[in-house]
Amino acid sequence: MKQLIFDFARRDYPGFDKFLGAANRELVFVLQQAQERFVYVWGAPGTGKSHLLRAWAAQAAGQGADARYIDADAEPLEESALEAAYLAVDQADRLDADGQALLFEVFNRFRNAGSGRLLLSADLPPAMLAVREDLRTRMGYCLVYDIKPLSDEEKIAALAEMARARQLDLDDGIFRYLLDYRQRDMDSLVRMLDTLCLYAATTRRRLTLPLLRRLLKQQETL
């Protein structure tokens, strides 16, 4: 039996139209309108923060603005960020001391200039972040949104739609099984879906629930 590679994933971040969940409609509307100058979103890993920040920056860039997206966990915040009209800083709580100082400067420059828009994300609300106090105060001035996770039914509907888009034929019970016995956040579920898609494409086998159980059991023994 062919081994599954569970870290396989193609990271796509589509637009706002692919961000699901009825509970987050107000947040999506606010970001689409791009009228608020300072917005802070927070939520558990896998709730779609990176998706939203990338979509927001992509929308602004598509409209001709100087828009930039920075993943603070993977790259430093640099001086050039001061020149952006739209700046999205993902995982802002991961910034080092220099990055925090620069983000504080961005806040001040945007506010004093009366222009520029800033979108930040983190896993926790501003008051709970381990960052310098003056930066935490600035973050508290933002319009703050708690991203609500999808319900189980919304997750299943989203995964089923993604499977159909990939022309992947799956038993109806597979998604429910993954929710019951695997990691439940959408990032993990989408990675699993990508893995199943790869397996189906390379083996040309229809994925059934009994087959999935065998594959997962085999993976656990490796």
C-alpha cells in the first residue's frame, strides 16, 4: 500500500469570496470596503487569518495600490514597509524587537499622515500579547475582530466543494470521520484533502472510508 505524505500541500490563498463562515460576514465586508485604517484580527491557528490578510493585500494591489503582505514568522519587517499604502502584517506577535519598533513607527506615520491602511493578525487579542507596551497600546486602537471558526457543517460543506473542484470522488462519511478523529482546524483539513487528492491521482483508486482508515492506521505505525 502506497505511503501517504502528510506534509504535502499547495498553499493557495484565494480571494474574499472563498472565505467561508456566516459568523465572519461583517469582518469580510469591512475588509472588502477597506475604509477602516487600522484593523486587527485574531483567532486560533487555522481560522483563516493569513487567507484574509493575503486577500486584503491582493485586492488593494489589484486596484493599483502599493500593498504588501508580511508573514512575521517567516520574514523580517523592513524599512520599506513605511512606504506601503496598504500593509498586512501576519502573526504580528512574532515580530522581534526591531520589527516591533518599526511597526510602532508605521502606526505613527500612518496616523500622522492621515493616509495608509494597516491590517494585523495574531492568535490572541492585543491586551494579551507579549509585545512592547507602546505597540500593544497602538494595537488596542485598531478595530479588533475575533475570527469565528467554521461550524462542523460549514467545514464539511467547504471540504466537499473543494473535493468537487478537484474532481475527487469521496465517500460522504470521510469528512465527518476526519473531523471526529483528526485535527479539526481548516488548515489541517485542507492539507489532508490535498494529500488525499495526491493519493487518488497517483493510485487511481476511489477513496472510501474503509480505505482511509487503513491508510491512516498505516501512517501511525511509520
